[in-house]
Amino acid sequence: MQTNWTDNEIKRCILREGLFVRRGMSDEAAETLAERCMFRDRDFDDRRACIECKHMQESGFCKATKQWAQQKDMFHRCHRFEWQVPRTN
């Protein structure tokens, strides 16, 4: 089991934290979710959280499904999921 983070994992985690904070999460919650995402990625788990998707609006509404998003930090499978690419600044 790999315990040390790679440089790419650290960069990705920092970018995700920024995205999650911009989408309304507290710093602590964003850090926790970014870490969970990193471990999920290591396990090749294909589930995603709504907060990672480009369709989720600030209000929590999903443009793709035309419904309110599920709990935004819960991993699940969604056939309409599309990555929201985090900004680098």
C-alpha cells in the first residue's frame, strides 16, 4: 500500500481544494474531500462527487439532470458526469 504522496497527487489535491472552496466548502471540508478523492483515485474507483462536476451550479442544481444535486461530497456514479477542471490560480 502506497502511503507517500507523489508530486502529481499533491498538485492535484491543492487544485481540488481550491475548486471545492470556490464551490462553497469550508477549508477543512475541502481538504478532507480532496484527500478522499486522492485515495479514491489510487483505488481506481470510478465514482465521483457532484462538486467535481462541471454541471453542478453554485445553488446545488445540476444542469445535466435538471435536478438538485445529490449530497455534493458523496461519491456515486453518474452517467452525465463531466470533469470541472480546477483553475491553477
